[in-house]
Amino acid sequence: MDLEDLYEFLKIDTTSAKGKGEEGAKFILDYMKDNGIEAELVKHKAINPYIIGEINVNSNKTLLIYNHYDVQPAEPLDKWNTNPFKPVEKDGKIFARGIADDKGSLMARLQAIIELMKERKLKINIKFVYEGVEEIGSPYIEDFLSDYKDRLSSNYVLWEGSGRGPDDSPEIVLGVKGLLYVELRVRTEKDLHSMYAPIVRNPAWELVYFLNTLRTPEGKVNIKGFYDKVKWLSNEEKKYLKGDRKGMEKALGQEVPDDFMIRVVENPTCNIDGINSGYTGEGSKTVISSYAFVKLDFRLVPDQDPIEILDKLNSIIPSNFEIKVLGKVKPYRTSLKSEIAKAIINSAKKVYGEDPTVLPNSPGTGPMEAFARILNNNQIADGVGVDNAGSNIHSFNENIKKEDYFKAKEWMKELLFELENF
Amino acid sequence: MDLEDLYEFLKIDTTSAKGKGEEGAKFILDYMKDNGIEAELVKHKAINPYIIGEINVNSNKTLLIYNHYDVQPAEPLDKWNTNPFKPVEKDGKIFARGIADDKGSLMARLQAIIELMKERKLKINIKFVYEGVEEIGSPYIEDFLSDYKDRLSSNYVLWEGSGRGPDDSPEIVLGVKGLLYVELRVRTEKDLHSMYAPIVRNPAWELVYFLNTLRTPEGKVNIKGFYDKVKWLSNEEKKYLKGDRKGMEKALGQEVPDDFMIRVVENPTCNIDGINSGYTGEGSKTVISSYAFVKLDFRLVPDQDPIEILDKLNSIIPSNFEIKVLGKVKPYRTSLKSEIAKAIINSAKKVYGEDPTVLPNSPGTGPMEAFARILNNNQIADGVGVDNAGSNIHSFNENIKKEDYFKAKEWMKELLFELENF
């Protein structure tokens, strides 16, 4: 029965970018209620409702489980080998939009808990929060958490789901990087013929010179105090950083350094996302453009603060540059010594029979810090998911290995047993 | 009668970018023949014919006069106050497409010579060459000059026409800057999520670092040997470099240095015409683009050679950069001590009653060096034109001052008298 219900869920288009989701939310709400879980739809500021649910077994411990029921647009459809909203099993895999991100993990966890509950083996309280707008950037998530923080309070938080890493070992993630995204702009009054180059300003050159001072060719960010609050990884944290160098190089299409896993987790960065000035069409045009801009993202690591980094950046940009802030997210990291970390590592070892890969933080960014701050909870971990490195998340032919769905269910159960024992 | 014939000429649309021109060429051909000048249309490789003409008065001196009868597109038409192909006189000015560049100068010179001829005061031989594709970059000009070099041989060449400079004094130009236009490209295999920034190459950063090494913030080009062949201006040459600083600052929309006239003539440059990489739309996208490029123009001065500069550039660009050459033009400069320079300066003084501005070379680029090399002639000068700093060349509401048309005719005659006397 497991997969039948999952497949019904996958058939419902919940592409939040297209305004869809409510039908999927109702399906899950009914599924929870039908299985004896108290739950309700909460219409808040976002276009799709949240689902809040709870199972109270009178424990003094509560685990909050976060997932999202919305999916990315399936386009381009002609790249799919199957209908993205018609789950298909083939060669031990299941193909469908959302199977890996995040409907599969949502359902595997939920079914595992329902099973435990029915067998009366559920010994700690569970809270559920399912979001319907994660794929459009979780707008209003902080408002929502603030407005519902009492109902969402818990001892531990389980993040949306991480399955197997690139080397096929279970992958656990204990945090996220933060982000500061800015656009820098330089202007003069008008475009000019390039014959005036000996006597006029060129915004593109001014941008190049500033960027050159901002970061070294080795990747070091040249902002005074940029690294002051960086919590460098401990030897213990580095120990769990396994990785598949060949797989990574294949995925990225280029060579990576020996210590690529440490770097990708530990290092904050300054990246050029886009740069533009002047004539960029075919052939030649001799012009000094009146406008140049660059889009930069700074990936931040614990305990860097995007607001502090922005202040430092502001203090060094030339006075004639304009700056527009396009994003600020704080980094977050749960301690490897925390109960949730220990429980999720031990349960992974039991289910998969091998050491997991543990990332102290993801190389990417997410609103984990908002959960920690607003819900006043410093035990947040990701794992207990169904995906793998070949799952094509956000892309076409999204898939998981069928066996990983059942592994995730086992993992969910073992995690709860581990948490019981603290 | 002067202006009537000019206006008929201006009414004919000769926008070479739109494939127009032949009707205008025939009009001028007939005008020359009707006035007793031997002339013919020469259909060569370009879309519009050349006109070659000659007046032989059995002198041992010959002046070749170069003009073009084609014009730039008049668009955007809604910015014009009048119909660009219907000449209108207003407030002492004449408005029409091509009146300043280059139909006005072509006709003023031609009419002056016809008048001298009829009065039997023409004492040196004249050759005419009128081009119909100057505004689309003079394609095949070198082939044409080579194929017709005997018929175009002369002692002096008068370039297309320069009237009054920014300070309203007559402006004489004795050369042009050269150009090397290149596009540099950097690629990796694929676009990547910016979370991989700690371990992968970013083509945009690689371009920034290279550009930073290529030129100093003060404008000095950091290519070894770049300045070796530069002929710095003599004190004599600097003396004639007048200029209108306030006018220049108004025209450019920014402050210029005290020695702006010397710099704009004497300094070779490296200019960013365009730069592009990654996401340049609205808002934020976190990406490491697989592609970055920059378009650069090097304005060269006598006696820099674009091929030598390209070799030097090639020797310093990183091995993973691609380079595409989009343009190579050699600089050219006629000596201030030459007969043509002396004659054009003296005649300007007589007609305008003031010292002219003399630019040893234009800040811009043109095929003057090809004329010098192929026609084996090192006495080429520009002047005897109808335009001024407010003529809106290549733009809307193109105009000249009506009196400057008659001044240019006088100047043409005085120039011929001066040349007679060497």
C-alpha cells in the first residue's frame, strides 16, 4: 500500500511557481486525518497553505518534521522520458516530478510514523509542518514561524530530507551556509565614443579594478574582518566528510582540489553571478558605456553575519558605486555533539550498515537559521531522505531508487528509537 | 544656385546600410559631367559604385579629393524636427541627413572647383574619388585603391571634410588613430550552482584578474613594448592643439583633465567596449557561469602597428583564453612640416581670420593609412568641411550653419591657391 498512496500524491501537480498546491495539501491533510493524526490546513500569507499536524504520546520529547509538498516546474517536458505527473517504475527506479524533492521523503517519513503509531511503538511526540511554497523561496517563512512558534515548539527538528550522497553512503547535513547577495552599479552620464578613452571614466574598468581588490585569484575575500567569525571545522567534523572525488569532477566537468569536501563546506566565498557593461552583441562596436554592474553572492559560514559583512563591504566600495542588496540569509550549524546529530548518525549506521557522510553545513543556503532562531531550537538535522546523487532534483527525469524509499522509512523509525534513548 | 543643387542632392536617400546609394551617385556623376568634369561610375566589389573624376590643367601637381555620398540611417525618425530628406533652413542653419557628413562638404568643394574652372583660375590638377559605402565601414576599400591606384595617384590628398572645432576655429586633421579590436573568451564545461564556488573555476573572475593586469587604473597599458613605437607629439604639434574644455566637458557629461587635447590625440588606449558573464536579468540568481567574454579596443597612434600589438597581447593572455580579432587598422599621421599641412593651415587662417586647431591625428580611426600606403602618398590632410561641434553627425537633426557652407567653398579655393605656390 506504501507506494500506491505515494503515487496518488505524485500525480497531483503542486507546482507552486504556477500557483498550484492546494489540491496536494488537501490530499496530505486527508491522508493524515484518515490515519489518526490531528492536522489542519493553515492559510497564512503565502499562496499555498501550510499543514500543521501533531501526534502527542505524552513524551517529554518532541520532534518537529519539516517537509514541503510543492515542486519545481517540470518543464522542459520534451526532455522527460515519461509523464512527470504519472509515476513510472523502471530498472528499480521510480520516475516522477517531486519523487526526490520532496514528496518522496515527506511520504516515507509519514508512513513510517503511522506504522509505528499503529504498532504502538511511537514513544516520542511528533509535530509536522509541511510547506507549499519552498520552491519559490519560502516567502513569509519567518512571519509564519513567528506566528506559530508555540504550536511548532520542539526539542529537535528534522529537515526536509537528504538520502544518499555521491559515494552512496547516507548523507546527513547539520546546517546551511548563509548568503549575502548584492548588485554593484557604476554609472556615468552618457555612453561615449571610445575615441574619448584617454580622458573619460569607463564604468566597466572601474568595476574591474574594484573586483580585483575584493578577492584574490586564490579565492580569499579581501574584506577586513571577513573571516573573523568563521568557525573552522574541527578534526571530528572533518572525519565524517567523505566524498567521491571522481564523481564530483564528473558532475562539475572540471578538476577539483584534494580537499574539495572540506573547502566546499568550510569556505565562505565571493562569487560573480553576473557582470555586464556596454556592447555585448555580435561583432564590434567602439563604445564607452555609461553603465556597468556586477551581481555578487557571498556564501557565508557559521558564525558570519550577512548584515555585518554588508557593513564591511559598504565601507570599502568606492563612493560613486551604488549597491543594491538582493538577499541576506544567515548561516546555521548544529553541533556534531548534539543529541539529534548523534541519533541521526547512529540510526543511519544501523540502517545502511556503513558510516554516513556528515556535512556540518550544506554548501548551499536555506532558511534553517530562521527555524533555529524563531523556534529557539539548536538541534536541527537533515537526513532520512530518499534521494541520491543521480536524482536530477529540479531537472527532468527526476527519480529515486525504489529501495531507498523503504530505507528511508526504516531510517525514520530507527531515528525515533535513538531519540527515545537520550 | 549653390544651395539648390545641394538640396536636390540631399533629397536623395543614400543610406548605404539600407542598400541605397546608386541614385545619389548618378546625380553627382551627371552634375560633374554637366559642369565639364570627366567622370565615371566604377562598380567595384562594394554594393554602391565609386565615382572617379578628373580635371587636368596640365599642372605638375595633382590634388586627390576624397568624399562619400552615402549617409547613416536617419532613424529614429520621431526625434527629427524635420524630414531628414527635405532640407530646411532655420535660424541660419540647414537641417538634413548628410548635410554635415558628408554631402555638404562634397558639394561645397565640387562647386568651388567648378567656379574656379569656369573662371580659368584652376591651376593644379584635380582628381575626385567619391565612395558610397563609407558609413558601413568602407568594405573592400583597400582592394579598390589597389585596383585603381594609377588613376588615383596624386601629390596631395584632401580627406572627407572637417569644418569648425569645438571652439569654433577651423579644424584641421592630419591623421587618424589605428585600432586593434579583439574579443577575449573564457569557458568551462557547464554552468554550476554557486555553492561550488570554493572548488571550481569562474570564467568571470578569471577575466577580471587578467583585465586588471592589462591596464592600470591610470590608463597605462601593461603590455611589454606597447609604447615603444609611439611618436610623442612635438612642441610644435602641441602648439596648434587648442580646445574648449568647458565645451568638451559639457559634451562628455564629465570632467576632463587640463591636458585633455594632448591626451586625446597622443595617447593610445585599451578600452572595455563590452563585458558579459552569467545572469544579468532582474533580481538574483546564484550561478557560476561557464562563459565570460570581453570586447576590447586598443586605439593606436603612429607608429604603433596593430599586428605587432596583437602579437604582444597574444604572448600574455592565459593559455585557456580564446581570442577573436574583430578589427585591425593602422594609425597614420602627415607631418606638420609637409606642403599639404602648411597649405591647409595658411588657407584656413586667410578664410577664417584666426589660427586653426590642428590635430596631428584624429582621436578616431579611419582608412587614411590605406590611402597613404597603397597610393604611396604621405601628404593627406582633412579640413575644408562644413560641419561644427553641434552638427549632430550620425544623429538626428543633423545640421550645419549656412554661412559655413560658403566658408568651405572659400577655403577650397584658397587651399588650391596655396598649393599652387609650392
